[in-house]
Amino acid sequence: MSERKHKQRTSRGTLALMAVVAFVLLWLVLYPNLFVLADSVLDGGRFTTEHYARFLGSRSEREALWNSVWISLASVVLSALIGVPLAFLFARRDFPGRRVLGALAAMPVLLPPLVGTISFLFLYGESGFLTRGVQALFGMEQAPWRMTGAWAVLLVHAYTMYVYFYLFTSAGLSRLDSGYAEAAAALGAGWWTTMRRVTLPMLAPALGGAALLVFMTSMASFSAPYVFGGGFRVLTTQLFNSKLNGEDGLVAVEAVVLAAASLLFLVLLQRYESSREYTGAGKGLGAAPPAAGGRGRLLSLAATALVGFLLLPHATVLLISFVPEGTWTTQTLPPSYSAENYTRLFGDSQRLVPILNSLRMATVATIANVIFAYGAAWLMSRKKLRGRGLVSALVALPWALPGTVLAIALVFTFNVHQPLAGRFVLVGTFAILPLAYFIRNIPLVTRAALASFRQMDPALEEAAASLGASRWTTARRVVLPLVLPGLAAGALLAFVTALGEFVASILLYTHRTRPISVEMLSSLRGFDFGGAAAYGVILIVLVGVVFAFGHKNVAGG
């Protein structure tokens, strides 16, 4: 009898948890996007296709859509051309300093999107170090190039996004069974044939995952097109301009089209991956790097120079942060340096507001992510549970939608007070940005927690229950310690993502709630380059400290 009561309580608890998780996903993920879809076909409460006709009839809108798609595809190709060879260099070649240089090659992951964009402006822009250096070297009257247009956006994307291919390919190579390549070589296959017919096909899942991340990130990119785009239009900047002009119908259409393009690529890539079978890549017997031989020192020097070049943007932001305001005008290098920018930043309470805002909002959002992800991942790990597929699909939705689409959806939903319809006035309040960060990072934390749940034996929960442990005790004493590493890893990524978030923030912030990324852009607009760089350095340091602390504790756990 007691066992039956326990099962009934468990069933009721599971249903209650499912109801809460489903409500959050339907209300905060699906519901706002339905408002965007509705606004794209409504005008004064009446159905209309006028907004879509206006979009399709506008050359600039069609051009922005095409530019978004081709620049994203080009970003995938260029990022792969940089990241994949780098991964092979540090995974399959042995030379002095290989491990340290390999870790430094992943440093761009610490650059939030806007910081990376600003670093390129200082380095390669019309008044940048390298540009002025070339101009002075060859005695040119004008800058040798202008960092503007499609090529500039693509350059920034390639630098900030190659790290996805680098990390994914490195992880794939570490798990790759070297026996297949050895067998191909024994049968007479050359290096290129083995690479093309054996190694790369076995790395296809990792390459597909990286390609998806780069494409989605590029489609959602705002900072690079906004700063360097010039006359080059993409949908994210077009949407921002339409929002500033108060064209809500057109904004809704642009958001729908942007979301549809991203989702279409996601579906096509998943269908392609499901049509192929990948085997033999999971034994964890990665090939040991061959001995360096006499070329080891030369290879080390080349790798050092390459990594040094990749770290130039980091060094540039740090250098500019020590340039006093108004002292750097036409010189190739700043004429003087001081800690004035940091003194102003930490000596003025108003300048500290964006830093404190970002820390508070990222903390609130991450705590909410952890609580929600624990419950959602537990449900998704139960194979026999009804509705699991719906929960899984809704969990993935925020990841597939660009940040601009998410921000517009929240604006359309939470700008009126209609409690019975689940709508409250959150736009303009402190709550809207943490809410956006929370929704945006639902897939990140939930998927990380789900991986830990799937590695856990369900029999452990059953054993705890059979010994009389309550549901709360089992969750606290048995389940949580086992899934904590995955949950903590997801929370770490969510926190640093929220800390430097810019795409949604630029559409949702107010002066009182401005985060670090928006304040950086404001300083840049005011020609306070040193102040903008100082904020960038603070953001890089915060992200680095969180990564270091989080990695130490996750690894230790």
C-alpha cells in the first residue's frame, strides 16, 4: 500500500513539474513569438498581407535578406578554413609549446562580440594601428583601406567565429580512432585521400555542429554589421532601423523572415546529418602527435607568430584602454599612456553602474536558468514521459532564434498590461533584460544538464526511494551531486554569455538598466575610445575570471 502511495505521489509530482516547465516554455518562449507572427499579418486588428508585400517589394529588404544569408554561409566557409587547420596543427603535430599555444589559440572565445568588433576597429579601422602604420610606411596621403562593407563584416566574423571549428574539431580529433587512418595508409592511400575519404567524414558531426553554430551566430550578428556595415545591409540592422522608425508591422515581418531563415538552415543541416551514418569515431583513441624532429623549432616559431597575430585584438584593446581621452588624434601610435580611464571608471559611481547592472542581471538570469534547467532536463531524460518531445522542441527554440527576434518578441508581448492574457508591462523595467538573457540561455544550460542526466543510472533514484528517501531528499542528496558538473558547466557559459550580451540588450535597455556592452558603444559614439576600451578590458577580465574559476570548480567537482 505504501509503495502504491509513493508511486502516486511521484506521478503527481512529475505531472506538476511538467505543468510548470510547459507553462514557462509556452508563456516565455512560444507565446511572444506568436505575437510577432500575428503582428506581421495584422493591421488595426484586421488580417492583411500588406506588410509582407511591402517587404518583398522593397529592394533594400530583399537585399538585406540575401546579404544575411550569403554572409553567414561565407562566414561558415572562412571560419572552417581557419579553425580546422589550426585544430590539426595543435592536435596532430608535436613541437615545443604546443599545449600552451593551442590553449591561446582559443582565446577569442573570451571576446564578447562587441569587444571583438571594437578591437578590429582600433586595429584595422581607418584610424587603426595597422592602417596608420602602412600609411606612414609607404607615405600615403590617405588610409590604404577602409574597414567598411561586406568584407569587413566577414573578416570580423571569421576571427570571432573560427574558434567554434577549432574547439569542435579539436574535440573530435581527441576522440577519433587512429586505427582507421592507419588502415587506409596500409592499403596505399595517400595523405590527401585519407584526409578526404576517412578523417573528414568521421569528423562530420563535429564539423556540422560548428557550421550550425557559426551560421546561427552570423545570422544573429548585429555588432559587426552595425559598426562596419556602412551601406551593407543585413536583416538585424534593418530590423533595428525599422524599430527606431516605429514601423512595427515591418519589424514583425523582418523578425519572422530572420527566424524562418535560421530555422530552415537548422532543419536542412539536421536532415543532412540524419541521412548519413557516422561510425568509428568514438573510441577515444586519438592519434598521438608525431615526433617533431628537426622541424619542431621552426614549427614552434610559426605557431607562435600565428597565435601572436590572433591575439593582436586582445592586446589592442588593452593598449587603447591606457590612452587618455583626446590625446590620440593623427599619430600612428598613441603619444601618451596613463591609468586615467580606469581612474575615471572606478572613481565615478555612474560609470560603475553598467558593470554592476551586467553582473546583477547575468546573476539573476543564470540562477533562473539553473533552476529551470534542472527540472526540464530531468523530464527530458525520462523516455516514457508523455510530452517529452514538445518540451525538447521548445527548449531548443530560443537557440534557433536570433537575439533580435527574441528582443522584438518580448517588446510586442510585454509592453501592455493585460494580466488575464499573460501580458505585463516589463519593457523599460529592470526585469526585461534578465528575462531576455534567461530565455536566450535556456537551451545552453538545459542541454548541459541533460547530458549529465543521461549519464546517470535511474536505478540510483529508485534505490533511494526504496530506502524511504523523500523526493526532495533524493533530488538533493543523490541526483543533484551527480548532475552538478554538467549543470555548472552550462551555468558558466550562460553567465559569461549574459555578461557580454549586446544584440538583445541594444533593443531592450534603458539608461538606468544599460549593461556594459551598451555603455561601450555609447563611449565609442562619444569618441571616448580609451573609456570604451577600458570597459572592454573589464569585460574580458570578468569573463576570464569566471571561466577560470568555473573550470577549476567544475573540474574539481
